[in-house]
Amino acid sequence: SEVYPNVHRNNHYKKLSSDDLEYFNSILSKQEIMYTGTGNNLQELDLYNEDWMKKYKGQSHLVLKPKSVEKISLILNYCNEEKLAVVPQGGNTDLVGASVPVFDEIILSLNNLNQIREFDPVSGILKCDAGVILENADNYLREHDHIFPLDLGAKGSCHVGGVCATNAGGLRLLRYGSLHGSVLGLEVVMPNGDIVSSMHSLRKDNTGYDLKQLFIGAEGTLGIITGVSILTQPKPQAINVSFLAVQNYEAVQKVFVKAKKELAEILSAFEFMDQRSIQLTKKHIEKDTPFPLEEEYPFYILIETSGSNKAHDDAKLETFLESAMESEIVIDGTIAQDETELQNLWKWREMIPESSQCQGGVYKYDVSLPLKDLYSLVEVVNKKLVEADLLGSAPKPVIAAVGYGHVGDGNLHLNVATRLYSKEIECTLEPFVYEYVSSKHGSISAEHGLGFQKKNYISYTKSEPEIKMMKDLKKHYDSNGIMNPYKFI
Ligand code: FAD
Ligand code: 2HG
Ligand code: ZN
């Protein structure tokens, strides 16, 4: 392939034939098939072949968008028999090249499987199809005085099934925990077409292995998630957002400790950004910084509180901020006065991923590190890029290496914003970044997964026995290897 010179199509997989198309046409309606040979040109399939960062691109000629679980079962059973490779796809917002084909794999999109199934306002359990867009699920829940226990910048496009398949973490993991805890049941179509369901879910159920966990974070390599049952949370009655400035990364840690202690049960997010993240975002969204002052600071922190009593939360946050400023840990700060200001402050955080990728390209690293070492990765990478003479104004290819992320979860996002994608930049960064993370006993993927980007680097975090166990599982449940090939397993 010209796109991936070091990866070759595995000829064990069959190439799509007219008989295959005839079969798909016999079980699906016209609205459920996009094929380049009948009416659709290859560009129309770009939306499905190409990832959000425009970094990875496959050449599939066929997208299937079935409207029922039974049809997905028939499709997978057929693909398994015929050895046709399949890429499950949700909202295609993944950031590691997991959601798009590498060669000609059939894209199985969950877009048309998008109904809320039921909601129980007493237990707070929501059951829905995998293809429901996260924001739609959250809006539905809000009408019923609840919220989805996960929130992220891609909520307008990503699917409930997609976030489960990646085990996305997002902005409120600190408060509501990971999907491994809040997902209570899944409905999954296995590669042979079997439908396995634990949707009749309960808060407590200790009857043997918790099988649904296998599919949370499997990135579509074991089966297709078609239904999700999840424990949702009561809608908070009071939300506050505060944006703070601090002098160095030491101070970020001090504010975190203080916030956990003094804001305690109402703390719902603790995010940080460095100065360069804010500079990139400022350029992209063309707005003034959150503070009335023009001055820029080395580090920024966004704190969100969610509680049930506005007066109580306001008082707590104000006391916290006053004492943080008196002791000079925090050098500047603001609290949103209304919903618009609150959304604006969040925007400064949520727009960083887009701002870092819109000037040509981006190399994204999503890592877990011990908190004391979290920001050191950004520093060593900046040094490395300067030494390699790659960072600076044009014609140097790298614009900036910025750091931000979910401090509360020990999760750093290092984004290297570039003017173009180039092997030279990639080879300067990889495996350097992974080696560094491994030397600090961190994880090379905190929340985005491994996908295609990190397929060769899993051993930097997982041991040989762990990798073997994963391969055994894969071999057992997907013996023909049709599910999302060429990715991490
Ligand atoms: P896709 O991108 O379509 O697919 C992701 C993976 O899951 C692929 O391997 C695919 O094959 C598989 N898959 C999808 N649906 C299914 C299914 N039904 N059954 C089986 N496999 C399936 N991630 C975070 O963790 N935290 C964040 O804060 C965060 N913020 C983001 C902000 C932006 C602006 C963007 C673009 C991405 C962000 N992400 C974040 C990345 C995150 O992984 C995705 O947004 C989300 O988890 C992917 O959901 P999706 O429906 O788009 O899945
Ligand atoms: C976030 O926290 C997402 O904003 C995306 O996980 C991070 O783009 C990134 O690197
Ligand atoms: Zn994140």
C-alpha cells in the first residue's frame, strides 16, 4: 500500500466479489448499503474510510449500515464463513486509527442502530442501541433528570457503543469512574453471528466471569457491541466552573490536593493545560483568553463542581479560591457567573484537541504517568524536538508540543502540532515517547486505545504473559481473524 508502506494486505482475507454483494443486497435495503460500484463514488466513502485527524485512510468500497441486531448477526456470520474482514465503526472520532480500514475491509457502521430502548428513573439504568450518539443519550437523560456518566469533546458525534468499545475516559471519570464500573450489561454479536447478551443487567451479579468487560476497550477486535445497559447519574442541581492560573506544574499538583480535600464530594472535574495549549486554542478560536487580563500564565487549571445545593457549593468554591490565592498557589482565577460563561470556560479546554490538529497535522500521545512525572514528558519532548531542529517557525515542521489533560486521573495528552505529517517527525517521537513512559512505569494508552498507531508498542506497557492471554482469547473467539485486523492484535 502507498499509504502504509510497511504493512501488507493479508491474502488470507477474501476480496469482495459480486456474490458477496448479492448476498448483502438480499438481506439489506438500499439505505443500508453504500458501495462504490452502485451509485456511490469513493469520495463519498471518505467519511468512513478516513479518520478524524485525517491521518489514517483505508480504501474500502463497501459500507454496511444495518438497522437491526439480527442483520448484524447475519452479516458477521457470512463474513466469517467467507473470510471477509470487517471494521466496526461508531462515530469515527477515534484518535489512534482504530475505526477505519487499513486496506479493503468492509466497514460495518452502527449509525442506523440508534434507538433508546428503555430508561428506569428509579434505578437510573439506561438501555440503548450501540449507535445512539452520546449527546443524544445525554439530552434524553437530562429530560429525565439524569446525565450520562461520561462526557467528552466528541459527544456530538461519538456513539454510546463506540465509547464502550474504546473504554473512553473523558472529563468526569474523576467523579463517576470508568465504563468498566458504570456499564452493567452489553449485547454483542460475535464473529460467528452468535448474539451474546447481558442486557438484563443488575447492579450486583457475581455469577462467574464478568464477560462484558472483555468487550469494553477491545476496540472492535472481538465482536460488535449492539446494545448497552448503563448506570446513569442524577442531574446535578448546581454546577460551577472555575478557571485558574498557576506558576508551575508543582502548583498544579498542590491545587489538586487542596481541591480533593476542600471541595471533596462536589469536585467533578480537574483538568490542566499548559500555556502553549491555550496559545494554540486562542489562535484557532480567535477569542481572548478567559481572563480579563491580557497576561499569559505558564499553567491553567479548570475545576468543575457538581452538587445539589447552589449556595453551599458557591460558598465552598469561593472559600477554596480565596485561600488558594492568599497562599499564592493560585495567581489568578475566575468563576463562571452564568451558563454562557461556564460553557465558554469549558470551551478553552475542549477545543484543544481540534486546535492542535488544524494546521496541517498532529501527533497525539495519550499516556498515564505517576502524577509527579506527568508534565516531564512534555519537557523532554520539547527538548528532543529542538535538538532535532524540527521545532519553530516555518519552514520548521513542528509548530508546538503542548501538554494538557485529566490531572485527576493521572492522564496526560501530549499533542505535537505540525505543519505536515512526516516520517522524520514520527521517528523522532516514536519509540522515544513510549520508552520514556515505560521507564516511568506508565501506560502508553490511558484512554484512547492502541488501534493502528500503537499496534507495535503494546509491550511497552503489557507483559508477555498478558499479551499471550489476549492473543489466545482473540484466536478462540475470532479464529478467522475477521474483526478489525491489522490493529493492535
Ligand atoms: P469510533 O471512532 O467509530 O471507533 C472506535 C473504536 O471502537 C474502533 O476500534 C472501532 O472499531 C470500535 N467500535 C466502534 N463502535 C463499535 C461497536 N459498536 N462495537 C464494537 N466496536 C466498535 N477519548 C477519551 O477517552 N476521552 C476524551 O476526553 C476524548 N475526547 C475526544 C475529543 C475529541 C474532539 C475527539 C475527536 C475524540 C476524543 N476522544 C476521547 C477519543 C475517543 O476514543 C472517541 O471520541 C470515542 O471513544 C470513540 O467513539 P466512536 O463512536 O466515535 O467510535
Ligand atoms: C481530551 O481529553 C481527549 O480532550 C482528546 O482525550 C485528547 O486530542 C487529544 O489528544
Ligand atoms: Zn482525554
